[in-house]
Amino acid sequence: MEVLIHSGNSPQKLVPRARIALLSDGTRLNGEIVQEVGVALPTVHRWQRRVQEQGVEGLLSDKTRSSRIPALVPEVVERVVEMTLQEPPGEATYWSSRTMAVAIGVGTTSVCRIWRAHGLKPHRVRAFRLPRDPRFTERVQDVAGL
């Protein structure tokens, strides 16, 4: 552990852990270790416990954590895909990620991820849609002479 502490190539997150382990030999109080290493008391307790349970290997590995955001349920993903393939509500010409997110009840980023995973690009639909201009037919008649 001395080599780990004094090596210039060791990851910096491992150095305080190794120092805590070395200083926790029973001759120093935890408060002294906190001041010398410059970490909080719960951190000292965590790494002391980890060394007792797993040995030096416990210092070298981080525990994995679950994501704070739960994964989307497959039914929600399926519903987003189904609604994307249908006509958008109202006067819209295509589904935007915001309108889809409001309609389904998920975040905009989630909608974008689902579309990307399924290769959907609702804004690039290759179908002719009539403009929303109320005078469209009148203008077409003027231009085309129909």
C-alpha cells in the first residue's frame, strides 16, 4: 500500500483509501485519521469496514450502484412506437418528442431514446400533407389555373 500511496501513476481515488487502511492500525483514533487524510468520518468507517471484510482487494474495487432512474416498462416503449406510427393529434403534421412525451407521460429524453433505438424519425415522414393555410386551395387554383 505504501507503493500505491507514493506512486505517481496510481489512481487518485485509491490513495486516500490506502492511507486510511495504513493509518487504521489501532494506534490512531478515527478523528486523527479524518484530519490527516482530509475525508469525512463516514468515509473512514466505510473503508475500514471494507478492509476488514474483503482485505486489500476491497480498496481496489468500487461497489456498483443501480441507476437512480428506473428503466422504462416494455409496454410504455411499445405504446410510444405505436403512437409514433399513427397520425399526430390536432393540426400537427408529425409527432414531436415533446408532444409525444406529454401524451404518454414520460420524459422527452426517453421518447428520443426510444425513437433512436427503433430507427424512427417522425419529422422525416415521406408523405404529402396539406398545409394548414386556410387559403391553400384558393392559392393552388391561382397558380395552377384549375
